[in-house]
Amino acid sequence: MTRWIIFTLLAFAWLAPAHADELPLAKLKLPPGFEVELFARVDNARQMALGKNTLFVGSRRAGKVYAIPLTGARTPVVIAEGLTMPVGVAFRDGDLYVSAVSRVLRLRNIEAQLAKPPRPETVSAAWPTETHHGWKFIAFGPDGRLYVPVGAPCNICDAGVDRYATITALDLASGKLEVVARGVRNTVGFDWHPQSGELWFTDNGRDLMGDDVPPDELNRLAKSGQHFGYPHCHGRAIVDPEYGKGRRCAEFVPPVQELGAHVAALGMRFYTGTAFPERYRNAVFIAEHGSWNRSSKVGYRVSMVRLEGTRAVSYEPFVSGWMEDETAWGRPADVLVMPDGSLLISDDHAGAIYRVVYRGKR
């Protein structure tokens, strides 16, 4: 029994986060001129959303939603708890919207009530209740609708065209829900291009096809209703061995960029600030949460995809160093551009939010 306990502890040691006061930030590697600092400590920090004076942070494991005042000590305040995987947060017109698998909740006038937050009210319960890929990144689009994804309830299956593996858009006034993208296995991050207004999103590839296939994806939605391949096709040209028979990848929208296989690409944002050098303008930053079942681990970094128009011209690391010798002390989950042009990175494993600033020569 003692040997079994020791083996178990060693096998899962790579999952153990660093102690709150021992985050080895000096191990993080960034391009010349960039620096990283600890912004706040938040247990199991996932998606971030910015209010007028507050940073809101969702969580998956903790079941809590946090608010961090941007002035003062930046001490997190719990504003909701006991929720089911409240990963997603979105702020609009003074209200905070929170995802909870099958529901979207609203906390009204939240910044005026941080000390005594209101009880969450249900805005809609239109989504499936399955928790497998059921946690949701959410965001308001330029059209004012709230975009809510529905992941596949499995590793690989054909669960229906319009119920699962979709991205939906909710009109708050009417309650009408539209499926805007199909064939999306599990997106946990999306944003709108700052010039074209088109929706771009990450998608996590399926498991159990090997270490190096299929890739995760960065995709672009050019028009509503497009199909991105799942479960029939992965990446640009990989036909699924179970569900791809008789199908051609040319039937579906290919990714703008194939990302690393199993990197678990989660939160993504376009860089809309001006504090970073010119080559970073309108580039896509992606939080790669890290693999869980690959024979040698990959991800555990923030990557960057540079674009020329709608074409990807490079895919490269931006911040790395959360993993050493197959042991990870942190796992990036989301990124967020701040008004001053700095970049926040949430880490649900180390329970931290980092801030990346540029202090090099311009």
C-alpha cells in the first residue's frame, strides 16, 4: 500500500502547482524587451473579462467567480460560488454574465455591489447539461449578441449537427439562439478581428490518434453557418478513421493555422494595444494549456500567430517556461489585452494572473 501511494504521488507530481509565494517567474522566457510580473493570485483562474474598474475571473474547478479591483491591493473578492464550472465571464452595460454549462447567468450592476454581490439570475438555459466539454468561454460580439460554444460531449462522436460541436449566438432581448458555426469540437477561446469584425476561434483536436495528430486549430468564421470539419475531418487534410469515411476535407473550412497537436489551445485574443512593437499589432495570442495524454508533454505556453490579412505567416512561442523536464508548475488558460497595452495571462494550475509588459527599445 505504501509503495502504491508513493507511486501515485510521483505520477501526478507534475500537476502540483507551486506554493503561493514560490512562483518561479524568472524561469519564464519572453522575447527581448518583454518582462513578466505577478498581477494577482486567483485560485483556478480561467477566463478573464474587464469591467470599468474591475477584472472578473471565472474558474472551472473552484465553482467560483472572482472580482479584482484594479486599484489598491488587487485582492480577489468572491462574487459568486457554488456554480457548475463557471469558466466564462463577459461584461456589458454594468452587468456580468457567467457561463455555468447549460446556463448563462447575470449579476446586475456588479461593480457597485462587490462587497455584497447580487444573486445570479438565469438569462438562458438553452444549452446541453453534459459536462464533458461543457464548460464555456463566452464573449459579446460586435453585433451585441452573446456568443456561447457547445463542445462535443465525447472525444469523438457524431452527436448531431446543431446541438453539439457548435458556436451559438444569443440575442438577449428576444432570447433567440442561432448556430453560427458547426463542426467545432471544443473551442475555449475566441475573439473578433479588430479590422474585419470576423469571428476567430481556437479548437481542440481529438485524442487517441497518436502524439502528433491531429493538430489543434486557429479558425476564421467568414460567414454564419460554416462547418469546420468535426467529427469527419481534422486540421487541413486528416480524415477521421472512424467518422471520415466517404467524406473529403475539401468539404469543410480549413484552419487558418494548424497549431501543435494536443497543446490544448484555450483563450485567444487579438493584440489591439500599442505598447508592444509594431510586429505584434493585430497578432493573435493563444494560451496553450498543455497536453494531458501525450507521451512527451507539449504546450504550457502562450504562443503567437502573426497575420497578413487573413493569412497566417508565423506561429511561434511568446511566453514559455511553465514546464521543465516534463514537470509543469503552471498552465496558461486565457489572455487579455489591457487598456495600457499590457497582456494578462491567467493560470488555472498555479492560481495566478501574470502581466506582460514591454520595456525595450522602440
